[in-house]
Amino acid sequence: MTARTLSAAVSHVGRIRANNQDSGYAGTHLFAVADGMGGHAGGDVASAIAIRRIREVDREFPSAHDAEFALQSALIAANQLITETVFEHQELTGMGTTVSALIRVGEQIAIAHIGDSRIYRMRDGELQQITSDHTFVQRLVDSGRITPEEAAVHPRRSVLMRVLGDVDAAPEVDTAVMDIQAGDRWLLCSDGLSSYLAEERIRHALASTMDANQVTQRLVKETLDHGAPDNVTVVVMDVTDGDVVDDDEAATTVGSAAAPLTFEASTGRKPIRLPTILLHPLKVSAAPEDSHFEPESDQYFAELIAEDRRRRVRRRIGWTIALVAAVGLLVGAVFLGWRITQDHYYVGTDRGTVAIYKGVQQSIGPIALSDVYEDTDISTASLPEYTRENVRSTINATSLSDARDIVDRLRKAAETGQDQAGTGGDGTPSSSPTPTPSDSPTEAPAAPAAPAAAGTPSPGAEAL
Ligand code: CA
């Protein structure tokens, strides 16, 4: 079986960035994205250099492994070109670029990849990420330190561990050869797409019946609808039955590689650009060009992990302090509340006799906020009926001596059988009857059924 590819490439500066540092290419056999970085200057130059060099291998290969080798060599050659360009243009020091590329050879593809641009394969409705991000957070995920969900919001999620650039003469490029099938839809994209559009939305767009061109447009539009804070580049390749049409005219270059390189004339007068959020791990260390990248990368990785751990510890300490403060405040409030209740007294009944209580009648759940302070020998049963009801409803006192005065008057009432002034409740029995469902709904609720409550003093009013 021979197959014909249908493809498209789109690159957009996005809604925030001042210039497009991405580049993309959809050719006959070769498809690629590159996401440049370089802060003040150079990101667009780096990705353009890479794509222009790599598209030289958009040709027929006898085998996928030949294509794999050619692609890897092209990436290394692009790396060398970037290094030479920086040598001639010192203001571009620190520029670099990701590259994710594939070459179609019959029913196989060769892949080369470095950085955090991505290649996805859509097959039978399932979207699979084929490349692995060369990022700090991906290494944390791989080593089980964080989950992919935590990686998506990690403050260092933009830190790259590997790129093409002027810092390493021999960058480590991932390569692979894979089988393809008719019906496959392959997506190459910069992180401006994959970081801001949920994978399910990407899957949904790729699953549609739209052709490659419409799908790329749709994905870019959806990213713009989501704010597109970064440059976004999308390349789609469909695998169908049929011959590969060798048509150089159909090749599409997008992004900064599509524009003329202007850095030679613009030395020293580059426009001010928004700082890129992509940080190159070795920008600070200025590694010698003939040294290998990996040992320094590991050291940097260890430093990042240590810093990450310090940040976590700081955050934990912050949370602990906040928690202790909150608990302290709560305990203080409860203690204050308890102290306030301890300045109050009331008179009520305790197992058939009149007693002075310290505290307030209310309780918090199972915790009573009052205690018997003084018991008396006055039998509740010996009190005149109205007074007895008042005592059962409890009588607030303004102080301990006031409570004792009330007790004296109750004793008198018990002896004489006459209700005494100053032994009336405040008309709000603590267990006020609540309306039952059979009560008329128009009846005013919670009206205390206090017999002869009118005209009695309301000591409760000044309590609390
Ligand atoms: Ca980007």
C-alpha cells in the first residue's frame, strides 16, 4: 500500500507576544515545528535557522532508518548553524529552539525531537502524545515526584532541559521509527497550543471530519479564543491510501522561518520585546561549547529539585503558621466566650430544688455553658404555681448577690405561699415551645407562651 498525505501548517503570534518566535513546516515527506527562545533577541532567528536547515531533508528516503539518521543529522547541523550565528552576532547569545519533526517513508515515519514541542498521533479516535517533553517538570513526573496534573500548573513548567542552541555542541536528540496507518492523523505543535488547549479539545478537533487545513485553522482559533498568551504553531498530516504526491510547490513554511532573516541588519537596534517565559537552563552557566550538555543538565536538575523542595518546605511552614494562628484565634474566642458566660448567674431548678447556676442557659451542642453554683433546700414543689413555673423557666440574675436575693424571695414565697415581687422570669423560657406542624401557619411563631409575663421585670434584657 502506498499512501498520500494531506497536510497543513499554521503559525500565529498569539494575543500577547510582540513577535512570533515559532516556525513550522509542512512539506511532501517532512513535517516540523520549532519554538524559538532567546528573551530579548534571537528566538525567532533560532527557530527559523532550524526549520530552514531541516527542510533540506524533505525528500524521499530508501528506508525510515535512513530518514531517521538524516533528520538527526539535520538537527545537529541546525545546532551548529545557531552556534555559528551567535559567534557572529553576540547579541543573540543564549538563543535556542525546540524541534519536533517527522519524515514519512512509505508506511513508516522517522521522528526527531528535542524540547517541549509535541507530536501527537490520532488513531481510531484516540489521541496519543508520541514525544516526551524535555522539561524540568516532565522529569519530576517521570521520577514520580509530581503528578501530570501538578506539572500542568507547576511554576517551573516552562523550564527546558534540552534544546538546540549555542550552549551545547552535541545536544541529545530523541529519535524513533514508527509504523503509520491509513486514517492516522498526526499533529505537531508548539507548547503555545498544548499548554493552553485541553487535550480533550485537541482530540475533539482532530476527530472531526474537517480536512487538515480546516483542522489547523480550528485549533489556532480555539487557542486564540482561550487567550493565546504564547505563539501557537500547528502542523497536521493525514495518512490516506494513495501515492505521496511529490510537489515542492505544496510545501508550506510558516512563522518566523517564512519571513526573511533580518538580524544581520538589525544588530543593536532590535525592537524591545516582551520577555519570553521560556527559560534556558544553561543561559546562566555559559557552558563551554565543546563540553557535553548532560552532566551540567543533571547538576542543574538537582539544583532545581532542591529549590523546589525548599519552596515546598517554605509553603508548608507558611501553611502551618496560618493554621496555628487560626487555631489560636479560635481557642482565644472560645475562652473569651467561656469567660463571659462565667460572669453570669441565674436561678433554676436542680433535681427538685431551687439552685443558683453559674453561666448561661444555652449550650453549644453537648457542652453546657452553665453549672450548679449553689444548691438550696427550697423544694420546687413548695413554691406557688406561677413562681414555680418562672423558676423552671429560669430567672436571670445580674450578679451572684442578685441571685441570692432572688433565692431569699423564693424562700419567702415557699413559706408564705404567695408569689413574691422579683421572682418573675424574663418571659423567655429557655425551652420555648416551637410550633408543631399542626399549628396554624399564619400564627406568629415563637411567641412565648408566658402566662402573666407582661408587667414583670425583664432582667434578661441587661444580661449578656
Ligand atoms: Ca512557546
